[in-house]
Amino acid sequence: MRYARAVTAANVLAMLMLAPAPLLAADADDDVPVAGERDSPTQGAQVFEPVYFERYAPRNALDMLAQVPGFVIDGGDNNSRGLGQATANVLVNGQRFSSKSESVRDQLSRIPSGDVVRIEIVDGTTLDIPGLNGQVANIVVNTTGASGQFRWTTGFRPHNTEAQLYGGEISLTGKEGALDYTVSLSNENNRFGADGPVELRDGAGNLIETQATKFSGKFDNPRLSTNFTYTISPESVAHLNLRYGEDFFAERITEFAQPVTGPDRDRLVRNSEDGPNYEIGGDIEFPFGPGKLKLIGLERFERDNFESVLIDSFSDASPDTGFRFRQTNGAGERIGRFEYGWNMFKADWQLSGEAAFNRLDRSSSLEVLDDDGDFVGIPFPSGNGGVTEDRYEGILSFSKQLTPKLSLQATAGAEYSKIQQTGSAANSRVFKRPKGSLSLAWKPASDFDISVELRRRVGQLSFGNFLASVNLDDNNQNGGNNELVPDQSWNIEAEVNKSFGAWGSAKLQVRQAWFEDFVDFFPLADGGEARGNIGDAKRLHVELSGTMKFDPIGWKGAQLNFAAVQRWMDVTDPFTGENRAFSYDLYNKLEADFRHDIPGSSWAYGASLFTFSPVEYSRRYEEGRFWEGPSFVDVFIEHKDILGMTGRLRVGNVLGARNKGGRTVYDDSRPDGDVLFTEVSDRRIGPIVRFTLSGNF
């Protein structure tokens, strides 16, 4: 979602490409071997061959990777600055995914399980791909012929939502000579809603108003994706990605309010958004001099047409009141990148350069409902304009195996950035920033490894924060900020992996970050607020994840995957001067997934738990938080051979998690303002039923 400038010759050449992606399935098997360390094309990797996954009857590479003990897919950051170095911890045939619009999970789901030769788990520092650290999965794929795959997801909720009917994907993967291809048609089909009471009280705790509220909505994202790989020679390969989609979002919120004094109020809020999006990207790699040169090009664009309408009607027959807010965003990104790698002094070197051009064009309008029932425009100049960023980066990387058990990777470079803004708050600024990293990986035993990384990062800006916007339902407005700059941070990350053989494995990750120019809400001189740079901040992230297998105690086919996160944060609130956590961040999270594949049958069943505690937000005139919980528990049953297909029935939210929230609104800037009112909401979500049918052809 960023864009800009003219296409260079390197861009045009690089547009000639992208990596493959396929699909299929296997039969169940009771005797499941334990994957062990052994030689493979990636030396020292832990290798999982297709026989290991047979009992799960996987349809694709995503199904297989999900069952690798202790491994958690990190799809990287598709909103990062340009393409940059690799961030996702998944490779295919030793190559990173080059798409920014398609998630790693989407692309893995199109690789047929029958085309997967093996999955290798290796430490990223040992690879010659700069940016990788900790456990990385390399999916070794060999496409042998044409095959198809489909997945259909349907479901319903008994309260507040339409049925979910048209979710899923159908894809075709094949090989014609030197050309591998995948064509996919999919739709993300989501329905949501909740209902329940809301109470408003004054600063003394006296009831002001009760509300009966309900919201319901739907989201669809049909898209066509194609991936092509052309093998020019054993050392020269070209890839091409093409993707086109449309977004359709609609939400309806109703509220019947009964104040202690005054007339009753009926409120209707309608929010909608639609628009097209596309991505064209690819790469070509070939021998050049003593090494290999890779040229990469990517262009993507998205247009969002948003409208929000709020109308209040009153029981005393007084005129309706209301507002209408409209906004159109055109956002895009164009990237040209080269990577040149070679071996020298018994080490792997890479020189990379990247040019990224981003843009946002926004037009907004705000209208008020007059006594005749017509919407009349209100001046809103700060919501119109554009933002562009021209960014150039150069990085030199060095990777070396210091000893058979110790490897080193170091990168150093810098970026140049020019940000320009048009509209009522026109501005132009130039930045130069250093970037780099140093990482060490130590593997003293085949079942134990430790990696440590020190990295200097530059954050990505949301261009929408430069311009003003409005939230009608919450009666909030974000002002524009033409002085916004990206945050920068020093990061130390440590990862410890331990395999327990037939019992499973565990991973401990610790990340400490020190931020400069941290971005959060901050006060404007005119009495408003906007997203801005509020100074220094720090965050400690600790995560424990793993897999526990129950085969050794005689419970064949049963396993538990888990991941627990805890965070500690510290930043100075620009409104109160007090230290607090980061708005909208996370205090803690727990995920647990149990699965039992019944030996000698095609049946499996299981349950999952998800619970989390989000951080409160902090604004000039209010503070609060909204979340869903306290805990979501789902149960499922699966049959792996329904006329050759796999069927899964999942019932979610069986313990009745709710949509909850609370906020405190002040009559003046915090901390000096008095409490105007407090709002507490507690809405029913209800059970969520989903049925998925998948197969191949």
C-alpha cells in the first residue's frame, strides 16, 4: 500500500519474474517416525521427510509445516520499508518469498504436499541470506506435473451475522518444460457481529445513560493470483507474480439509548469500504562475474473508497442530527532492488541496493445533517493532500562459518529518504540513517542451538497519519502531522531451541528494543491530537513456544502445540508525563492447540485455547481499551477421507467469550480535565460454527 515514480530499466527487467507455489495430499499412517538430524543439501539441518507427515493427511506445504515440532511461522512484515532483507522465517528451495501482498501462509497453501521433497529446519545465521536469524524452514519442492486443489469454507453464527458461504480457494499447479506455474482464485469471506448493553456514568459513578447496541458486518476479498517460475539454466531462474483483488467491507451499528434525563435516542451508523488492489513483481537471478546477481522489481497499488454515516433520531420528534464522512485513498509502492552475492576469504558476501518510491493521495469530506435532512459540507482541508517518500538503501553483508558449531553474520549500510507532503500542510524533509546487524549462532549439539542478534532498525510510517481523519461513532478526530518521522530502534534478540526427541521440542525467544522517536498519540497546539513522535521508549518481549508429543506415554497420535508471550513496555505519556505501556500493544498472550489423530482410522479431533490482554490506548481527552475475551476455546473433529476429501467441523467460542470494552472521556486535556463520562460495554458474540472441505483433483 504505497507507490510512486517512473519505471527504470532495472525495474522493467526485474518485472520479468516470481517464485512458484503448488498443492495435494497423502494417506494416513499409524506409525509416525521421529525426525532426526542427518545430512541434507543444507548441512546440519533437521530434516522432515513426507513420511513424517502421513498421519496428518496434509493437502499442502502449510499443513505440513504446521506439524513441525516447535516451529512457528513468522510471515515477516509486509508493511516494512520496501523489500529490504529477508524477515519471514520460511524459504522455498532456498529462496525468500518476494510478494508483499500475499502472505507466507497463502503461498505455502498452494504448494501441493505431493511436491514437497522435505522440510529442513536450520538456523538463519548459517544461510547466505542476510536478515535471517533463529530457526528457518526451507521447503524443498519439486513440481512433477499438473495438479489442482480446492478448499471451501462455510459457516454461521446464531447471532447478528449473515451466513458465511463463499470462502475458500481453488488453484492449479503444474509444470511445462522449464516453466512451473500456479494459478489461484480465492476469497476471504468473513462475517462478524455482537450485541449487548453499554452503560455511561458520570465522574461520581451516577448512571447517565443505558444503551442497547448491536453491530454486524461482512468482508470479502476475491482475488486472482498467478505465480510463474522459469528455469533458464541450473543457475539462472526467473520468477513472476501477478495478483489482482477487490475489497468489499460493510458494517451496520445500531444503538437505542435511554438517558436518565432527556429524550430516547436511536442511532444508526453505516460504514463501508471498497476498492481494487494489484501487485506485479518478480525477480531474475543469474551468474555474473565471480558470483550471482539477482534483480527484483515490484509494484503494487490499492484504492480505498470509505464512507461513514451517523444519524441520531429522537423520541421527542426533534430534528434528526448526523454526520457523513467520506475518504478516498490511493496508495502504492514501486521498488527496484539488486542483490549481488559472492564467496571470498571462505565467507559469503552480498552487496544489495534498493530504491523504493511510495505515495498516498487522499481526498476527504465531512458533512453535517441540517434541519431539512440534507447533508451540508463542513470545511475539512487537513484531510486532503498527498504524501510521497523516495528512499534509497545500500547494505553490505558478510556471513561466515567460524567453526563447525559457530557461525557469524554481519550487515552494515545506510538509507537516504526524502518525504514530501502536499495539501494544507505542505512540507519536505530529508533523512539519512545508518542500518545494520550482527548475529551469532552456536550449535553445540544436534538437538540444541542458540542464536543472538543485535540490529539497528528504521520503522515504517503510515502515510495516513500525516493527514486528518474522523471516527464518527466514537466522536474522535485525528489531526494531521506533517513533522512525523519514522521511529528508529536498537534491538537485541536471543533464541534458544531444544529438541526432546520423541517428546517434542521447545523454543525460548527474548527481544529487547530501545526506540527513538517512538510514534503514539501526541498533543497538537490547536487543542487537537495526532499520531506523532513522543520520544524514547523500550519494550521487552519474552516468548516460549513448543510442541509436546504424547506417543512416548502410549497416547499415539496426540500432541499439544503452545505459545506464550509476555511483554513489558515503558514510554512517557505526552499528555500526563507518566510512564505507561504502548497504546494498543500487548501485555500477554497464550495459545494452545491440542490434536489427536486416532491410529488406524481417518479421524482426528482436538481443541484450541486463545487468550490475550491488550494494552489500553491513551489519547488527549480519553483513555480505554476494547477487546474480546477473556478466552476463546474451539473444538473440532476431522475426517481425512470423505470421498477422497478432508472435512473439518469446528465450533468456536464454546465458553462464550464476549466483546468487551471501556473508556473514560474527559471534559478537558488529561490530566487536568474532569471525567465527563465513563463507558462500559459487554456484548455477546456467541458460538462460531465453521465447516471446511478440501481436496485435490
